[in-house]
Amino acid sequence: MLTFGAVEWLSRVISKNNFVKMNKWWNWVLGFALFCLLFVAIPISLSRQKSVEELKPMFDDYIAKFNKTYATPEEYAARFQHFVASVQEIELLNAASRGPDHCKAKYGLTKLSDMSKTEFKEQHLADEKLTKPPKAYGRRRARDGKSRNNDDDDKPCSNSPHDNIYVIIRKKRAALPLQVDWRTKGVIGPVQDQGLCGACWAFSTVGTIEAMAAIKTGKLDKLSVQEVIDCAGLGNSGCAGGDICLLLDWLVMTDAVVEKETEYPLRLTDGACKAKKNTTGVKVKTFTCDDFVGAEDQILSALATHGPVTVAVNALTWQHYLGGVIQFHCGGSPMELNHAVELVGYDLSADVPYYIAKNSWGKDFGNAGYLNLAIGSNICGLANEVATVDFTASLEEIARLNKLEGRRVFGLTKFSDMSKQEFAKRMLLKPVKQTPCVSENIDCITNERRPLKKDGLLIADQDAPENFDWRNTKDVIKEVMNQRLCMGCWAFSIVGAIESIDLDENIMVRQVANHGPLVVAVDATNWQNYIGGVIQRACWAGISNHVVQLIGYVGYGTSNNSVIPHYILKNSYGEDYGEDGYVKIGMYKNICGIRDQVTALSVI
């Protein structure tokens, strides 16, 4: 912008250096032009000054809208200056966006617009703490199925849109759905607000872990971000920052269990680690962390066929994001990564195909807490560091067993981080094959018929009520015990006289109701992940490897179709297993081999 001094200086220079031979007529023209230029320059200066003044009422409206309070006039003045800078940046961002309005990102005033860029970065972003390439962490999943060295891929990215997106769409439209949104499947938790805690790395990664667990088990449990903030080592620094790959590496190396948030609530401050041992939660066994620059079809494939992924991004220009698809002015260099989000889906059918990113700045930011990021151009550097998780095989087993049951009976337990072999070794007895008996009431060891006693030990001719539970009789059933690694051997120490026979289930019911609890041998192979409900199908007879106490039943002889007749079994895995330590299995079908070896006790 020209000023009085500039105009005068320009006139002197032209005259002094005699660049142009001027006559009187030309001097008059030049003088008139300079005079007009002077009057043009003044309104530009006044207009800019006036616009700043006009921003003050706008700033007061902003304060009211976002419920802002400032302690001193000095703070008000400083915030106003940041606000003015934000308005100018918003104008530049919107001007730099190209294409139709419905295709481009929209920027405007947000709850963060009274912050300086430095303050925004310090409070809401955190420099990535990755000390080696992403491929060096976790399980390397090569893009082409071959091992490769892609150190050259670490070069800064220009982040200019290219034709890769069209290649991706042509290649994947036939194989992948055009739209994927895991939010519609009920496996994505609510958007959270990290506040002034720079733990985006924890929020995004824990969000992916809980989503993957929900996909596998059918139940969404909110997991503890605070536990990760407090406990994660290996270079992670709580609210001061961390890294998604470092976090997953730490979880696998330490065998840490991510507890439920109800057990380890969110505080948004750094604190001492209070993680409990032998707790119920989710354990990550394997994970993938890699860069997919130039290969975003792999990200799409993961989202469509596996589940959400966590990505590191450069979010410096997100301060004023309101909605739309971010396509430009968002650097993609791996050296600029300063934030992490969870990708929960994509849309290839949109005019500008985009990822759906779950942020951690609250529901009042962006699209109810979400952002849309263009696919195919490494926008904001999202392809530089991509991570997803896998779990122990228990999750696949859980899904298989629940499918057999037709309802959710199995889920994550304190034993879910064990292999089936480890669970059998630690928690079950050596399996004993149960020889099928010719008919009921046959001794399965001697294969001889055992006459039913009439002295109260085995009563066959007394009626039984529809429901019976010895827990309702005072001082009969004590608290559930935890055998830990004793493999249930303690159960046999209480046996005095035993009658071990293959028993008719109707007699079992009458025995329980009229005499007392029974001890039964069962096949508990599939009990590793039992969480509650009635087991009716996913448990077979043929072997016994565990001993429990049958203390009651529900629905004997009932005509109520809404009731599933079942036994109530007192287990020895502790009160934090099953239904407060108890297991329910269906009647009449010898589920888990419950009738193959029944023991009635008499007290010595």
C-alpha cells in the first residue's frame, strides 16, 4: 500500500534520475496521476483500520456464543488480537479452497479461534515422538506381499492433489463398498474432549482398540484412556505427547490390559499409574504400524474389511475447521505430524471422496466432532503413520461361539488373553474321556447299574418346584472361591461319601431341590470366555476337565416359552467371572456333559 512518503519518494526518484524526458504537459499528467494515487492509498489504509474496529462487536458476539470469559482487560485485548489474526487466516483458508462449495472445506470461527497459533499448537497438538520409521513397529504388512525397504518413502510430501484417487476408485469400486461407516455398526464410542491434555495419541488409539474389540465381541465397552496416559512408557509422555505406534508397541511388550473406563476414569491430567493386575479388559496381541504414502488403497481395504485405523496427521490448519472435505493447505510431510485421529470410514461415492475422521476436541468441533479428509493425496500427512490392531484368537473364538448360541453368551474375560492351551493347562483338569452309558443311572466307571437309594441321598420319586436356588437358603451356599492356578483340586477335598453315576436329568433336578447341591464333572473347554447367559449349544459332552457345584435351576417343567430351563452352577474362578462367579447351562440335552458324572455328597 502506498503512503504519502512513498508517493513523494517516487516523484523525487523519477525527477532526480531523469528516467523520462518530461515536458510541461507530461508533468501535469504525472502530477495528476500521483495526486489520484494518493487519494486511493488513503481509503485502503482507512478501510483496514475500520475493519479491525468493526471486528470488536463481532468479537463480543463470539464471546457470548462460546461462553468465553477473560480475567483482565489485558487478556481481553490479547484474545482480541488472536481473534483478528484468526479472522484473517479464515479468509485466506476459504479463499485457497477451490472447487464447488459443496466439495470444499469450510472454515470459520470455532471455540479455538481466540488462541494464537502457538497456543493452539501447545495445548491441542503434540509433536510426534516416533523415533524410527513406522514399519519398524509391530507386524510388518507389506503392500505387495513381499518384504521391501522403503526408506526413500520418508521424503517430505508435496501434498498436492494427484490422480492417485482415481486409480484407487477404479481399482477398488468392484471389490470394496462405496461407503463404509463403522458408526452405523454401533462399535464407535462417543467423541471425547481432550481439553488441555495433549493425549490425542491415547484417545485415537484406545478408540481403535475398543472399536476392534466391539467388532469381534458384539459389545462396545468404553476403555480407559487415562490408564494409557498414566502408564504408557517407551517414550510416551502422557498429556505432554506420545505416539500411536509407540503406544501399541508398549501394550504388546508389557502385556498390559486396557481396563474399562468405569474402572479407571478419565481425569485429563498426568498421574501415577494405578493399573491393576489380573483385571478384566482388552489386551492387544499384535498390531500393524506402517506408512501408506502412495498406497491409500490399503487404508481403504483395512477400513472395509478389518475395522477402524489410527493415523497421525498435521492438524495445524484445523483450528478453524467447520465442515466439508479438507483437500488443500494441509501439509503432508512426516516431519509435520502433530496430532492423531481415528479413521472410522470413508465415502467413495462423494464428488470428492473422503475419509471420516473421529477427532478428540469435543462434539462442538467440526461435524459433531468429526472431520472429512480427502482420499488419495496424503492430505495432512495421514498416510505417513497408520496403525491398526489385532487381538488374541479368543476374539475369533468368541464370535464363533456366540454364532452357535444365537445370542451373546461369550465375551472378553480375565482369561481372554490366554491361548486355549494355556487356559486348559492353568484352569482345567487333565481331560477324562466319558464313556457313554447304556442308560441312565449306570456307574460310568464300573458300568454297573446303581440302584437309587431311598434314604434321602438320591430321591427319585419326590416332586420338584419349577425354580429352586440354594443361595436363597441361609448359610447353605458360601461365597464363590477362586481356585487361581490350583486347577480345582480343592473341590475334591470336601467329598466324603460319593455316588458317581450317569444320572437322569429329571432325577438331578429332584435331587437338588429335595436333598441338596450336587457336584458335577463337566467339559469347560469353552468356558474361557463365558460372560453370562445360558449356554445351550456351544458346549459338548464326551470329556470332563472341570468340577463345579450344581446349586439350583430355573424353569423345570415350565410351559413359559420365554424362559430357558437351565441349571445354576457355582464355579471356582472368582466372583469377577461369569455371572458373579456362576455359570448357567441349559437343561435336558446333557450340555457340557453335565449328567455324565454326578456326585452326591454326604457330610462326614
